[in-house]
Amino acid sequence: MSAPPTQAPLDRPALISALRARIARLERAGAAEALAARGEEVVPLSPAIDAALPWGGLPRAALHEVLAAEPGAAAGFAALVLARAGGTVLWIAPEPDAWPPGLARFGLSPAQLVLVRAPREQDALWAMEETLRCPAVGAALLVAGDLDLTAARRLQLAAEAGGVLGLLLRPDEDNAAPTAALTRWRIGAAPSGSRSPHDLGDPAWALDLLRCRGGKPATWRAAWHGDRLVTEDGAAARNAPARRRA
């Protein structure tokens, strides 16, 4: 009886090379699909706000900073921006406390939301940078405290490389450090327009554009009505000074 044929040794380098090539093809296909779905290079907010921005909306391949004067209002505004960016969205935080059913009110579907828990700052920054470099992702948000200018610049460069919109969600502080972000916003809560004690009314925000590269500071009062961001006196608000300098 002849001996069974011996199995050829596994060619590990060739196998690894083949796997890398397959992953690259999948990433390219995902990126092409994501880019086709995006269409425009900016994310629209509202006619009045878009008209005040040099790009006609929030540019995708850029980092934008949101200072939370009121955490709930800032989270709602961030959800609106992330939802309109389209595609898969990552929410990166030491302990993600985002409530998907609440964010869904602003158009951010739980199906497109990925929560990333990163207790260590270096891990959170790494996750954010890698996400911004991936063109198959629609947008990414990082909940951060103090962030040095070098780290912020790395995130801005990563967003430019991947074409992904990035948001930094930070507490509103008087000594907010200089930022490498393209825009800096302060988001607070505003009284709703409801006149009934039994109706909470639409969510309303005080929006301050503190810094805008190539543009001017501005202030709006806005409400989320149905699926639209409605501003009051938008044309006049475009030239209103922000309450505090960024």
C-alpha cells in the first residue's frame, strides 16, 4: 500500500499577501460606494446658515469643533450633522452615553451608528484618526476634553486624506485652546416656541459660529421642526457678533 501524499507546507507570505489584496479590493469598493452616495462635498444645515459659510455648508473633508454649552443640545446638533453626512457614523468616547433612539429624532438612524468605547485618550485619538482616513465612512465624532494643537492638526490632515467629516465634541470653557478645526461652534439650548404648557415644542438651539476659516462669526436661534433646521431672522443673524471670541 502506497503512503498518502504529503501536504505541501503552507506558504504564509503568499497567503498574507493574498489576504491583504482582498481586503484592499473590499475597501476600495466600499469607498467608491460611499463616495457615490455622498454626492456633494458639503453637508447642508439650513439656507440661512449655509449662506453664511464660505463653502455653502459644512465641508466634508474637514474637522469641525462643537463646544457644548448645554450637552443635550450639542448632542442633538451633532446628530443632525452626522446624519446628513450619510453612511456609517462612528461616535468615539471614553464612555459613549449617546442614546440612539434620541439621536434618531434628528435623522441619525441606529443602523448607521457605531459606538466606540475608548477610555484612554491615546486610543480615542488613534481610533478617530484611523476612521477619518477611511473613505468608506461617512463621518466620525470624538468626545474629547483638552486637545493640543498638534493632535487636532493630525485629525484635520486625516479628514482631508479620507474625505470624511470629523466632529470634536468638547465642553464649553472660557479658556478654550486654539483649534486646527475649520469651524468652531458653541451650541446651547433655547426656549421652544410652544405657548402651551402641555406641549414641549420643537427642540431649539442657540447656535454661535465662533470661528470660521475664511468667514465671519455669526449667531442664530434655530429649531428642529420635523426634519428641517429652521432659523429665525437668518439674514440678520449672519452678521451678528458671537458672544465670546474663539
